[in-house]
Amino acid sequence: MGKVELFLLPVIKRIVFFFVPLWLLLFVVYELIFDLDMGNAWHSLTFYVSLISLTNFGGYRHKMMEEPIPDFEMIETYSSARWKTISNTDQTFVFRPRFDFPYNLMSGETVKVDRVDGKVKVEGPAYYVDSWVRDYKGKRNPIRNRFALVVIPAMVIVLLLAPILYGTGVIADWKIMYHNHRARDVDRIVIADAAASGNTENNSINDGFAVTYADRIFLVRDNLDLVSISDDFQEQNYLIDKTSGSGISRLNIVESWIFYTEGKNLNRMRLDGTEKETIYKAGYLLDVHVIGNDIYFISFMDRFAVHRMDVNGQNLERFIDKDVIDIAIIEGRLFYSYEEDGTGALESVDLDGKNRKLELEKPIQDLVYAGDTFYFLGFDDNKLYSYSGEAGTAPAILVDEPVSSYIAAEEGIYYSLFSKEGAYPGNGLYKLALDGSKQVLLDAANSVENLSQTDEWLLITGYDSKHYLFEQRLNLLTDELSLMP
């Protein structure tokens, strides 16, 4: 047998007799028995099963070794709980391992022991040959044996149970309890205005890269820095200034406190950058909304369920137990869009969890309420829609192309289209009237990475034709574009 065949044969056998049976077993357990929607988790699971299957494939290459066992007849009486005698003759014994399930049964691999000039020749897969010789000589390592008996079954149990525990929310429940335990050490603050909103929906759907408070604009720059700028753009100071690390986003301000995400953490600090404290670090947060003393967000670690906690990171709880795509808080109600079992909807609920209402029988994203109209992007097509919210009416398409990002201001809707690279960066900057008429191309030369809105300005981060990052501002009254000072 050539070198290539010697290399490929154990690989093929491990795939056919270990990877495939294990993958099918997991599929039956997860999909058919527990009816879990594994989705993209299958990609990670397939990777780990492949890793387990092929990491030690070298131990299954063919091996032959000679051992000085002069009393060949003693092998005849050899008996072990780990080996089954398949055949024996005057010159040859064949053993099959009882361990290494399911590969040992499905592959049919054996250890062959032949008498050769006062010695024995042992051949078969290297792992089995070495194990047989050690077992026969009584040189098995007890620590290794315990490891094999305890750790390997434990790994299989973890592999089987982890997705089940995750899919049923048990792991998230443990993390919630642990978080609430740790949050007891966070300094307690109280927001006087229980209805204070941390940011606008226009900014929230654009990752909260900017927020206004009093006469200041708080802006994320280069994804890493947080800057406080006067509303006339004449004075600025850096609250966070770093050259590397996790990105900053999802800004919210209530009273004198600014809340922001930094990687998997949710932090808060005073508007002057002092008293910085991490109040949450249990996983990535999406669509963060601070309303008075409460914080609502989509939890990445909990199957995209909506969580709620207070501004001290305490009393964390699961608020909406669905696979949620998008949330918005409009006029004292939380709107949430979700998809499950191939269907989805837009629903709303009071902030105390009562009075649930079906709003739309389709999943949507990036919901904004301007004037007396809802605006959103289609979940499947990314087109821009308007919707009156009245029963019996259907959403109307305003932009019949995939939209990258948008802002629905009183002056009109500003948006960017998908580019050839995808959603980001967007292609061009356009404006529509709120009723979908009067489309105007404001900037065709540059691409748009992010949009944010202040009282008077539309803030634009994007790339020019040479792919250099730039910051622009657009006067909402005149639609005049200029570079940020």
C-alpha cells in the first residue's frame, strides 16, 4: 500500500465510521427528538465534530510491531473486558476492541497477533496495537484509564446537552442569575424622569453612533472614540480616546448619564467622562433602549430574546422570549419583530409587559415612527415601507430597492442604497418626502457607512471615491452638505 493510501485510508474511515454516525446522532437528538431550531449553529457543531473526528486520525494508521512474548500459548488464555477474541489458530490471534464506540464496531478494525520466531508480530491501527500491548503486559496507566472513563463520556454528554440547554434557555437563565449576583456591587443611581428616552429611534436603528443632550452632541468616531461636541461644532473634547480595542456604539443619555456598549459590555459614565462603570458584561447587546430607570435590549447570548434590567444593571430578566429581529419603543410601547418556524410578525406590548397586540403579520426591521406613520425596512428584501398602522391597510413601498440605512426626519427621509459590496457601505445619499414623492439624489460620489441625526443636522460617516473615511454634515433645512469641522 502506498504512502498516499496509508494516509487517506484512516481519514476516510474516521469520516465514514465516526463523523457521519455522530453527526446523524446529533441531528436526530436535536432536530427530531427535541425539535430545536439549530440554524447556523450547525456550522459550528459540524466544525467541532470534524475536529474531534480528525484530530487523532494518525492513531488509526496501520502499524506493525514485534514484541518478545515467548510463551505464545498464554495469549490463548488472555481475556479482557476491553478485548473480544474474534479468532485464534496455532499461529494467529485476532482481537477486536470493546472500547472506542461507535468506531470500533462500524469500522471492523482489529488487532492481529502472529507468532514469528519466538516473538509476536502485532499489527493493526496504531492506537489499538499500542493499547493491546499495554493491556497484555499489564502496563495500562490507571490515570489514563480514569481519564478515558470519565472525561470522554463527559465530553460526549456536554456535546449532546449544550445545544439543548442553550435552545431551551437554561444556560441563559444561569447567566442571568450570575449577572444579577454580580450586579449587586454596582453603584446605585436613580433617574428622576421615569419617561426620559435615551436616544431617538432614528439614531437607534443606525447603531446609536450619536445622541444629543442639552447643547452637546455625543458622537462615536472611528468606532473607537467617544467625542462631546458643542452644537455649533466649535468645541470638542474626547471622553474616550483609544487606538485599539472593542468598538463603541448604541449611545443613550438620560439626565447626566451616558450609556454605551463596548464589545460585550454595557458601560455608563457621567457626561464629563467620570465615574465610568461596567453594568453588564454577559454578552453582546443589540438595539439598546434606555427609558427612565429601565434598559431594554436584544440579548445575543439568549437566543435574541428581549431582556430588561435597571440602569444599575440589576434585576435583569427575560422580557420577550422570542427570536427577536428588531425592537423600538414608541409612545410608551415596545414594538418587537420576530421570526419563528418560517413565519414572523410585528407585535407591541406595554413597558410593564401587558396588553400585547399584533401590529403586522410579517417580520420587519429598523422601525421608526414619524408624524403619524410607521417606516421600516422589509426583513426579507430591505426595501423601505410606510405603514399607517390602521387595521385593514397594507404597507406601501416607498423605495423599491434594498436600502442600506435611513433616517425619517420631519424634513423628509434620507437614505442610502445597497452597494455592490452589500448593505455596508451604502451607495449614495438620497432624499424622499415622507409620502415617498420627490426623490432627490444629494450625493452620488461617496458611500455611506452610518447616518445619525441631531436637531439641525444629518451626520454622515462614509468613504470617498478613493476609499478614505470622511465625516460630513447635512443641514436639514437647506440640504447643504459640508465636511465636519
